[in-house]
Amino acid sequence: MSKTIFILLDACQYEAGTRNLGYLEHMVETKQAAKYKVKGELPSLSRPMYATLLTGLPVSKHGITVNEQQDTLTCESVYSMCKAQGKTTAAAAYHWMSELYNRNPFRIPKDRIQINCEGNIDYGIYYWEDMYPDSHVFADGEYLRKTYDPDFMMLHTMCIDFMGHRYGSETQQYELAIAMTGNIMASFIPKWLKEGYSVVITADHGMNKYGIHGGTDNAQRDTPLYIFSNQVKGGSFEEAYISELYVAPLLCRLLGIKPAEGMEKELPIAFIR
């Protein structure tokens, strides 16, 4: 088991991610990371998938069905299970994560920075504007990592989603946003790997050429999954085309905690041991 960093690239479509995340693709080519193709759950919306990714449950079970639903989850999640086993947790993320896993509604003066929170995320720095720079998200996350040394930490970026909605997926602006975030990751991940972290990178959903997601086509649903871990065999396993429901139990496996009831138990991922 190892401390784990989970990077959520909001709205990073599979094909566009493959074209533009050069450092991650290099690590896959050299078998220093694993890559899988993920079939996203429905609806391919942000808040419902923020819940699915960390509970391992479809929307019909966790109950978050639309972006406008300001409920705090009551079911088990990777965050709650870490807390139950005495592990520390952190997030540099969009404020909907605070509402899902800590408390709602999100109030800027009180909830922007949360330290020793009574919710499931111990340490958090949250933003509320979709154009909040991804470089700032990584700076916020690195502050939390260095200061509080969490066992599980999420970094959640929004600029790809913002550019996708504004310009559509088949545009220079959208692809450039992915490339720029990839460049930021390339400056942090080598250091994290040297310090013994596992790193998991995926997206909540994709984006179509009209700047829309929420529906059923591959552009809206398909996302990449990159895994950096000495527990996972490196290389490309894209033909597996795995369900988004496997992300939460994968994180549990890397963290050394037992998956919650209702999570998938048998993972179609090539583990070394």
C-alpha cells in the first residue's frame, strides 16, 4: 500500500487526452505507468460523477443525479473509509467536492479553506470559479501535501471543462487546455513518484464538439485512466475498456483499505501482486 494522489481532470475526453498528454503517454510507452480506457457512467455530468468516482456506485444507488443537487453523500466513499481507518485526507478541488463529502451549502468566507474539518476531507482548499487556473490547483494541493502529509489527496482541475464548454472539444482552445495541464502534471509527478506515492489520473466525463456533456456518445463518456504505482503492471491496456465504477475500488486497493459494500471487488487491472 502507499499514499495516493488522485488527479481528476474535469472533462478530459479520451481521444483528446491521448493526443495531448505527452508525458503521461511517454510513461505508458516505457511501461512506467499503466493506461486504461474508461467507459463513463451516466449521466455524464460532473456532480453525479464526482460521487460515482469515489463511491464506486451508479447514480441510482448514491442518489446524486444532477449538477444542481446540493446534497452531502451518506454512503461510504474512499474518503469516509480512509477516515474510518485513521488515514488523513485532503483535497484541492472545486467546491462541489466540499458539498458532497463535507458539508453544504458551500459558503465562501467559511469554506474556502478547511483545516481539521469534521467531514470526510480533513484538509481542503476549494475554489468556486470554473476558470480558476489549474496551476493554482496544483499549488494549493502541494501546500496541503507538504504541510499535512495526507494519505489520500485529490487534485481536481476545471480549466479543460471550462474551455470545452466555451469552444467545444474539436477546437484549439480545448486541446491546448489539456496540453497545458499535462505540462503542469509533468513538473509534479516525477517528484511524487520519487517520494513513493501512487498517482491515479482520470476524468469525470468527456466533452463533445458542441461543448456539451451529459449524454451517451463516446465523446461525452470516454475518458483515460493513467496509473503510476509499483502495484500495477505498466503499459497500455486500452482494449479492456473498463467501467468508471472501478476507479473507487482501485483507489482502495492502492491505499490498502477494503472496498465498501456495493463496490466492484474484482478489478480488470493488471496488478503485479
